[in-house]
Amino acid sequence: MNDVKFNKIIIFINSLVPLALLAWDASRGNLGANPVEFFLRTTGVLTLIFLLVTLSITPLRKYYGWNQLIKFRRMLGLYSFFYGFLHLITYSIFDKSLSVSAIAGDIWQRPFIAVGMFAFFLLIPLAITSTSGMIKRLGGKNWQKLHRLTYLAAIGGVVHFWMIVKSDVFYPLLFGIVLAGLLVYRIYLAYEKPNLQSEK
């Protein structure tokens, strides 16, 4: 139990390190010629990283028997939402000055904005229902079904990233390959479970 608490503290602190580094570079004027774009790109990538790490918990737990990893999945998922929220408010406030008409026009003219918004809004019900109380209220099976939206949010995030970079697709492709692997494993588990039950 103490090990779990200690590991949660380590994860909590380390997950904030990228934000601390961004704040440090911003205070020293080291975010490049376009600080807002740099912050947007970095928080967007961090959102995807935490999403994929969260989705990796189940495969790692099942394959290696690291059952304690499940205790950290909720925290990692919430950090994905946290960085996605920072990504959104940076865009809304510093890029669009909280102008609803400007944001709506941007969504209409640039489809990747709409895809990114869609992916983020999928994370909102997942963050809201991340508490133990909500799991009990929804029931385990319903909660699991709802949280499969994480995969759809991750797909939306990868597509959003791909549409932004246009030519240099190395990193979106890398994220896409990892996500594809996780989806294949998920499909394999869904296919394997009925087979195991039928053999009993």
C-alpha cells in the first residue's frame, strides 16, 4: 500500500515536469518565435502521450502480470484530460481571445480544429466519471463501456495531429502505429474471451 502511494506521488510529480519546463522556458523567452504555437503543439503531444500510456496499462498488466498498474490508470487518464484542457484553453484564449465567432469560424474553415474539439469533448465524460463513486453509480460494466471512448478520443487526437503537420508525418505516424497496436490487442482480447468461455 505504501509502495502504491509512493509511486502515485512519483507519477504525479513527474507528470507535471513537462509543464514546469514549459513555464521555465516561457519565463526566459525560450519558446521560439511563436510561443503560443509552441505551447499548443507541446500540450497537444503531451495529451496524446498520456492517452496512449493510459491505454497501454491493460495490455501491460495482462501480458506481464503487473496488476498494480491498474491503480495508476485513473491518474494517467486525468493527466491526459489536464493537458488536453490546457491545449484547448491556450487555443481559445491566446489564439482566439475567447471570441466564439472566431472559434466557430476556425472550426468551419479548418477541419482539424473540429476533429481536435471532438476528441477533447470525448474526454470530458471520462474525466467526470473517473471517481470511485461514479464507478459504483454507473456499475462496472457500464463504466467500462463508457470508457472505451478513450480509444475514439485517441483516434481523433492522432487524426488531428496528422492533419496539422501535413507533410512531416513521422510523429503522427508513430502515434498511429502505437494506437493501432493497442486497438489490435483490444480486438484480440474481445475475440479471445468468448472462445475461452466456450472451452470451459
